[in-house]
Amino acid sequence: MTRRTAPRAVLLAAGELLAWWAALALLWLVLISSVDTLERIVGASCAAVGAILARLGRRAVTWR
Amino acid sequence: MNGWILAATVALGGGGAAVLWGVTTGPPARRVIAQNLATSAVCPALLLLSQGYGRPAYVDLALLLALLGPVGTLVFARLLCDDLSEEGASAWALTWTAAGLGAAAVVALCVAVGPGRAMVKLLVVGALLISGNVIASRALAGGFRGVRGG
């Protein structure tokens, strides 16, 4: 039997991940020297990994 | 030789001499402040050199330094907390002077570069440099005693 998570919590988590992803992807675009398709793909992937790590880190610090 | 390289030379020479004098003399509290000053002097100098030589890659070095320098100082603050708690390593005039140097360099470069991605990058480096500098100074002065065991 799977545990049901409240839709509100899922939405909040998704929103936070999206916010982290957007901020990190923007930072990537600002810091690289030339913007092209490959850089965009790599940046979006790295920002996705970074967003997950950032959320994990924030939770670890906030609720100890 | 242009104005940017001259300014970088002054920042490197003056800052470097102050750092060398600071880290080789006096008690540990003074030496650890001086090594923190190294980041604050070299990072703006690298930014100025990148403009002087027309090499944007130097900005990446400055970014890395602005990120890692304060982290190194926090490690020192953690390891030397017993020495620092006796003497108190407070140097707010120096901290804000160094922050002002960084801010002046970043503003001058932003004016020279003009609006665009390069300017945002410079502002990110400047924000990292100044906030890192202030946080590291506060840690050395014992501002984060509550997290000492962390």
C-alpha cells in the first residue's frame, strides 16, 4: 500500500524545484562565454541536478 | 600598459604587500585576517587585469577565488576558534575598505563593459566577493559562535 502525499505538498515541492532550476539555469547562462544549443542542453541538465541537490540541502538545514 | 593594468598593479602591489606584512608578523588572529585580505585584493586585481589584457577568461579565475577564498577563511575560523576567541579577530575598517575596493573595481568594469551578460557576470562576482568577505570577517570576529560545534 503506497503512502498518499497531499497534492499541496507535491505542488510546493515541484514549485521549489522549478524555482531552483530556473535560478541555476540562469546563472549558467550568465557565466558561460558563448551561448549555443549544446551549452543550453548541458546547462539545463546541470541545473536539474543542482536543483535536486539544493532542495535536499535546504531541507537538511531547515528541519534538523 | 593602460589604466586598467595600472590599477591592477596598484591593487596587487599594495594589497600583496599588506598581506605579506600581515601574515608574517603578529598573533594568529592578525595573520588569519591578513590571509583573508589576500582574496579581497587579488580578486579585484584579476577583474581589472581581464579588462586590461582583454581576456575574459581571467573573470573565471576571479569568480573561483571569490567563491573559494572565504570558504578557506571559514575553515581557518573553525580550526583556530580557540586562539581567536581569546584575542578576537575584529577588523571592520579593513573589511569595509576591502569591500569598497572590490565594489569600486566592479562598478568601473561594469561601466566599461556596458549592459549585457558580461556585466551580470561581473555583478555576480562582485556580490560573491563582498558577501564572502563580510561573512568571513564576521566568522573571524566570533559572530557565529552559535554554530561553533557544527
